[in-house]
Amino acid sequence: MPELNFDKVYASLNLRIKDITNIDEFDELTKEFLGKNSLIAEERKKLSSLSSDDKKNYGRKLTEATEFITSEIKAQRQLFLNSQFTSREEVENTDISIDWTPSRGSYKHVLSTVMDEVVSIFSSIGYEVAHGPEAETSWHNFDALNTPDWHPARYESDTLYLDKNLDTLLRTQTSTVQIRHMEENDPPVYIVAPGRVFRSDQLDATHSPVFHQLEGLAVDKNLTFTDLKGTLEYFVKEFFGNDIETKFIPHFFPFTEPSAEVLVKWQNGEWLEILGCGMVDPNVLSNVNYPDNYKGFAWGVGIERLAMLRYKIDHIKNFYDNDIRFLEQF
């Protein structure tokens, strides 16, 4: 039975909320998403034609969606009101003895800003954000991702293990979040997993033992490499601009087959690698007990890599030195 894509509904709701400029628009928003002509209402009309089990399961999902949308609109309405009151107080109750709007204050770090932008780009096309622990099991970090015992990534020289038996470690990739999400959720899946990762790397211009990644995963019926390519080309153009050129070249990753690297053509005409991707290896889907008729694609991108390219930063350690002269540029 085809079901409503709730993730897309929530993403559309978030976009509509961002465009609101008048408090009365929240009432219109409620009618649009929960009124008698809304998608939710149309889906409820279909319940009578379903079997008893399908009616119960899908009805529960529609109820949960209704409750979530109701609470989100209510919360955002209150935030909108609060911001209006704050703005009004600043205009009408000026106290010249107090600096209500200091010229200096706290700002997001450049890595946080880039991470939020990347998440926002994928959220705009229906991906939800998933999180997981930084201290991981070897099974989630390697075995479930089709990485054999002999693979160099599992060497102690490359990975920061937390016990003598090499059973726990600091995650080397946020792909571990994909495994945990699939263990707890049935397909289809459309997620991005941002966060810190750790590797036993020596610090140089482009490497650090601690850095940030965003990995993405899509699992559904009939997904192809064309879907992967279209998704990543959309992201690259949204992040770097519509004039950027991309190309995909063959590569190898244990957890995807076929695999590829995505390159962009930079200002000097040089091709630069920015991320790795591929179709999810069937062994990975089998490890989380997903049905054989589902396929997937995945990708991973380094946030520091994106920030260095965009802002022409020549050394990765600049992000971590906390030099105010560097941070104030962003």
C-alpha cells in the first residue's frame, strides 16, 4: 500500500514556517496541513478501503503526523510571538543606560555554519537528520559495513581503539549512524548523519585526528546510480553555485558497489575530489535484515574539506587554533 511520505511533508512544513511574516499565517498553515483539503485529510479518507491491520498501522502513523504538525505549528507560533514582543520592546522601551544590542557577541564557528548549510540542502529534498554515538562497536564501524578483518582501516595504526580486544573504538566515519538507523527503522530510509569522527592521522595541511563528516543514505525500491548522481549534483550546485562542473570517477569502498569519487572543476581548471559515494553493497543491507527488493546509495563528505575549498583556507589546523583573527573573518 503506497503511503504518504511524511518526511517530505515535514520538510515542506519547515519551509512554509520560515516564510511566515504575519501571526495570522499560522492559522492558514494549520488549514493547509491539517484542514479538510490537506494531504493528511485525504489520506484518512483512504483508511476505509484498507484491511484491518493496514488501517490500524497507517491510522496510527497519520495520528502521529497530525500530533507532530500541531505541536510544531504551536511551538513556532509562540516563538514568532516572542520575537515580535522582543522587537517591540527594543523599539518602544529603549534604555540608554544599557547596551541592549552589543556590537560584539557569540557567533557560530565556520565549521558549524558549513555543516548547517549542508544539512539544510539535503533537508530541503526530504532527508532527515540522524545521530549516533562517537564511541562505537567494531561491528557497527566495520563488520556491518562489509569491511573485512584484514582491511587496513582496521589496523591499530589507523583506528583509535578503546579496549585491548579491539571491540570498541572512536568511530572513523558517521556511516555507523546509518547502520544504527536501519537496525531501528524499516525502509524506505532517507537520512543524513553529521558529526565528529576520529582517525589516527598525523596533523598536516589537510589531515587531522579529529574532523567532521556528513554521510548520507537513501534506501528504497528501484533506486539507481542515476538517482545518486542527480542527488549529489544538486548538492554540489547548491553549495558551490550553478556554474560548477562535476564528474564521477571509479573508486573502491568496502560498503558500496559500484563506488565513485565526485570531483569538481575548480577556478584554475584543476579537478578536485570532494566526496566518495556509491550504491550500497547488498551485504550491508543483508546485515540489517533489509528485504532483497530494496536498494540504496550512500555518500560521505568532509566538512573541513568543503570549508577549505569555499573560503580558500590553506591549513586544517586553522579551524581548531581558536585564533580570533581567523574566526572573525566568518
